[in-house]
Amino acid sequence: MELLSGADMLIRSLQDEGIEYIYGYPGGAALHIYDALFRQDKVKHILVRHEQAAVHMADGYARATGKPGTVLVTSGPGATNTITGIATAFMDSIPMVVLCGQVASTLIGEDAFQETDMIGVSRPVVKHNLSVRHPEEIPEVIRKAYYIAATGRPGPVVVDIPKDMTTPNERYEYSYPKKVKLRSYNPAVRGHAGQIKKAVDMLLAAKRPMIYAGGGVILGQASDQLIELTRMLGYPITNTLMGIGCYPATDKQHLGWLGMHGTYESNMAMHHSDLILCVGARFDDRVTNATEKFCPGARIVHIDIDPASISKTIEADVPIVGPVDAVLKEMIALVKESKEKPDAEALSAWWKQIEEWRAFHGMRYETSSDAIKPQEVIEALWRLTNGEAYVASDVGQHQMFAAQYYKFDKPNRWINSGGLGTMGFGLPAAMGVKLTHPDAEVLCVTGEGSIQMNIQELSTCKQYDLPVKIVNLNNQALGMVKQWQDMNYESRHSQSYMESLPDFIKLAEAYGHVGIRIEKREDLEPKLKEALAMKDKLVFLDIYVDRFEHVYPMQVARGSMKDMWLSKTERV
Amino acid sequence: MRRIISVLLENEPGALSRVVGLFSQRNYNIETLTVAPTEDETLSRLTVTTTGSDKVIEQITKQLNKLIEVVKLVDLTEGSHIERELMLVKLKATGSQRAEIKRTVDIFRGQIVDVTSSVYTIQLAGDSEKLDGFIQAVGTAGVLEVVRSGVSGIARGEKILSI
Ligand SMILES: Cc1ncc(C[n+]2csc(CCOP(=O)(O)OP(=O)(O)O)c2C)c(N)n1
Ligand SMILES: [Mg+2]
């Protein structure tokens, strides 16, 4: 057996876990670990400019690849700077391991320099957290951390590592465990057969069925099964913001996404359905609107790996706890062998109705002869990238426009903070994607508010040569806040303007990148093309868009799913 | 409705704070909480009494089950069970009060465990209602100090909570 120091064991464990990248930032309590990192070359470390960005990078990597991301930071401020990123990952169930230095175990509790109770601080926003208590435990703790992060309903795991656990000249026997067993943690491996049968019977008997899929389909890598079942049944399908790409957006059975800014046809079809098959979604408040008015005629089948997601806000008639891919596979088999077939007559009447809804609205917006509409920027990007790009988004109106007008046909390409809605997520997340998919087109759709929350990462992009394309939909305002103020506060724009914006072009250039400003509508396409043609350059596109645009449809607050604003003046 | 949830928890530092944190984080209410090691030194047994609608209780048990350190749990109120709480009370006891208090303690099957010329210290075990009933019977005026252990419970009959 090999004898290694705690720090070397940690790095070896990461190698044995197959970790390619760590995103991080050094400091006192992590220095033994950083030294161990220096003495090897298998695990590559990316030095960010702020620890929050390290977590979003790990997150972007995880969303694009399905594999857990890894972060390494020091104790105290290094650790607390990761919290927003961890909470972001937690809300969207993203697998990651955050390794935090800690002061020496002999100093804990003494308010030592850079001591923070990271286990306590992170507790409400992690799937689990672990402390290293003896250096010999390190391999097992690391194995456990990745196992917990990546299985069941995924999520972030924090590992707190006191400095004396990594002392260089104290060596221990190293071996990396192949498996861990936790008697108290056994995620379901398949759904209940009886419940699945019941669900299939209900599905086949439905007159106005709706399939409602969520981020769980992407996390559970179940797109193929979802597509197969949906096509087999010929039923309409919608998905959540988090589920974008789990079913091809350009397919005719797809009604777009649902909820607060979802399509008219999705929200109408949900409201009028008699059976909802929910696959890996969680009926959150941005989807359901007022729960007491939610889909009054619908019975609900709910598939989820997390039992606590079922009947949390909306009561399920048929709960199925299990991995979505396995459950869908069983459903497909049952549909195939069933003598019952979907009710063709009812289904054709239902589709006729849905087509009327689709024709009535169908994501329209008014174009203007001079102002650039944010929606048309996204449509142009979709065309110019053949719908193949990875799009990481920030938070605000631009996020909704990107989600509405970029048609994603594949999973793992739409990368956004849906649950926490974290401004500042976009750029570092895009970087995490670009690093792992260097040949893919990676866009960061952002606003002049959000981009300034992690703009320092332009420097990291330079260091590691990450030529993402930043698409700044510059409306010179915290647009989403302003929209709410227009709608609910008689247009009193309290603190929603960004005065004294920087010159983003010069800023991009100062960091060693290319900046392009677009102010005229006729310049839009040519300049987008010009930017996309610069394959090996980070281009910051500062696009001045219509400052008065709102995101529609928008559900009316406290209404049912079908109560929506369709434009500034039309309400249904 | 009032519920008694009994939990087997890994006996590890930080496990208890996760349970308590969950209750405050999700706005669930804790009426009593007891925790102590079991005959298996790797496990603690925690008993929490709480109130909430059926839906809230369902969420509480599901969320508790999600905690990695929770090994097993049972809602004792779903079946017949035995519930006990221990109470120590200091009562002002002088003159004719002394005999009266002694009688009440006997009726409630309590014990006087410490005596001074003016104070009785009484020990009483039972379900929470019985303990409330005792305080009512002796009257709050004479009560100097009350300490209650919180509820512990166990299912009746053959049913056991173990791994
Ligand atoms: C960290 C953080 N702070 C505040 C908010 C609240 N918020 C949501 S959208 C928004 C405005 C975003 O402005 P911008 O990035 O310019 O996007 P726009 O809406 O204008 O497209 C704000 C302040 C948030 N989501 N995240
Ligand atoms: Mg803006």
C-alpha cells in the first residue's frame, strides 16, 4: 500500500473518481491541498476570480455533461463566497462537490482567523455535508460525497477539511473505495409496478391528456424514453423552464413551456386537461399559479425520484416514486402490450382545440422598424447557430426571451438558474460548458444588470482561452423588475434603472477580448454573423434593445393557469 | 392534529442540528423534542411531537426521511402506542397545604422525591395530558418550578422500530 499525506490522498481520490476539472481559488486553509495539486497533472484546476463563479462553472459543467462538478476553496470568506452558487445548484438539483478548507481542528470554535462554521452555514442549501475528522477517512469521505451528490435526486455536497487533515509530512495508507454503502440512504431504483399499471390505464382512458415534463427528465437522462412514450401515445406535451430540451421544441406535439411566462397553448391545455402525467417536475409556484385554482378537471399521475416532491403542493392521484427512465420504460412496455388504445376521437377533438389555442397566440410579438426587439435577437441567434448552441442564461427578461425564442431540440443545452434565479450565473456557467465542449457554440445570454454581477470572469476567460459569445440584451434597466413595477406599481421605477453603465466594448477590450456594439436593426444579423465567425475569440455583443418591451404571456397573479396577460393590453 | 414522530438517527455530530434545522427551515412546528443514544451505540433515538394537517405531517416525514442521517422513522400516532413524559415540579408546601399536596400526588401516582420545610419536589410520569392535569389540580399559584422531559413513545404490541 502507498503512503500519502491527507492532501495527496484528496487529490488522488479526485483522480480515482475521474474528475477532470476543479474550479477554485486558494487561501491559507487550502494551501496543503493546492500544493498537492501542483505536484500532479491529471486534475486540472481553473482559477476563477471570485469563488461564486467557481461554483457556477462547476454547475454549468454538470448541467451540460450530467456529471458532478467540483469546487475547491479556502475557509472563511472563500467558503462563504460559494453559498449563492451552492444554493443555485441545490434549487435545481445539480450534482456537485464543494471542497472547503477549514482552520485546523484544534482551532475550531476559537474564532480563529478565517474560521466560519461552513457545515452550519451551508446546511439548508446542500443535499448533505461532511467533515473530515481523520486524514485516513479522506478517500471514503470523497467517495461518499460524489455518491450522494450524483445519485437519487442529485444535489450539492460540501466537504469541510480542517487544515491539519492535510498536513504534508503525515502519511497514511491510501486506497480508494470502489463502493460506499450508506444504510440510511437508498434511492429508489424502480417504480411500484402496481402504480405504474394504474397510471397507464388512466393514461389510455384519458380524453384530454397532457404530459408535463421537468428538469428531472434531463437529470435522469430519460429524454429518449419520454420522446418514445409521447410519440406512441400522440399526446400533447409541455415542459418546465428546467425541462427545456427534454423533448424537441420544434416537434408538433410540443406546446412550448408552461407557467408564468409559458405559452398560451400550454397553459390553456393544462388548465382544461382531464389527466396530467407529470414526469420529473415539482408543481412549483412559477408553474401552477394559485394552487387552489390549478387544473380543476385534471387527475394527476406524478413520477419523481424524490418522494417529498410528490403531493407537496398539488396532491397526486397516482404517485410513482422511482427513476424517471426506468418508470417510463415500464410504461412504454405496458402501453405496447395493452389492448386499450388512446381514444382517437377524443384525442382528435382535443388536438383541434389545442391547434385553435396555438393559432390564437403562438408566441407573437410586435416588431418595430427601428428598435431592435430582444425576441428577434434570440430568433436570429437560433437561426444562425442552427439551434445547436449551448445557451447559458442570466436572470431577467432576457432569460425568458431566450427560453421562449431559442428552440432547443436537445437536452443539456439550456443552462439557467430556474429555482433560485441567480443573476450572475450566466457567464461562469457558460465558461464551465465551453471548457468541456470546446468545439461547441456556447452563448451567454445576459442583461447589463446580470453580467455585472460576475463580469470579473472575463479575466478567467482570457487565461484559459474560453471563447464564449456574450449576448448582452442591453435595455438599460433591470428590465424584469421594471416590468413588475409597470404592472403592479403604476410604473414607479424604484431603483430599476442602471445609470452610468460602463462602456462594455472598452471593458471587453481591456480584458483582451472583442467587443461589438449593435444599435441599429439592420446591423443585427450581419454583426451577429461577424461575431459567430470569430471562433477563437470571446466576443462581447452589446445589443441595445427596445427598453420598453415586456415578457408575455404572463400569468395573472393569484389566478389559475389560464389567466394570462398576452400583451400590455390583452388579458384573457 | 398532534403527532409523535420517532426517529432512528445516526449517532454522529451534526445529525441533530440537521433535524432541528429542517423544522425551522420549512416552518414546521416542534412542541417537544427528546434525543438520547440507544442500546446500539451507532444510533440515537429522537422523538418529536408536532402539529399540522395531514399534508404537512406527510411532508415532515418525507423531508425527515430525506436527511441522509435519518435511518428510519415512524409516526407513532398512526397506531396504538404508549407515550410518556417525565416531570419534576417544585411546589410551595407549608402548613395544611402539605397534606393536600401529598393526597394529590398519590392520586396522580407521583412521588415526592425531595422535601424541605417549605418545598416539595415531585416527580411524575405519564402522558402529557396527565402532567397538565396535575398542574391544574395543584393550582399554578403554588408552583415554583417545572421541568418536563418532552415526550418519548413506543408502539404497543409486537411492532418495533429498529434497523
Ligand atoms: C442576485 C439577484 N439579485 C436580484 C434579483 C432580482 N432580479 C430579478 S431579474 C432582475 C433584473 C435583471 O436585470 P438585467 O440583468 O439587466 O436583465 P433584464 O431583465 O433587463 O433583461 C433582478 C434585479 C435576482 N434575480 N438575483
Ligand atoms: Mg437589463
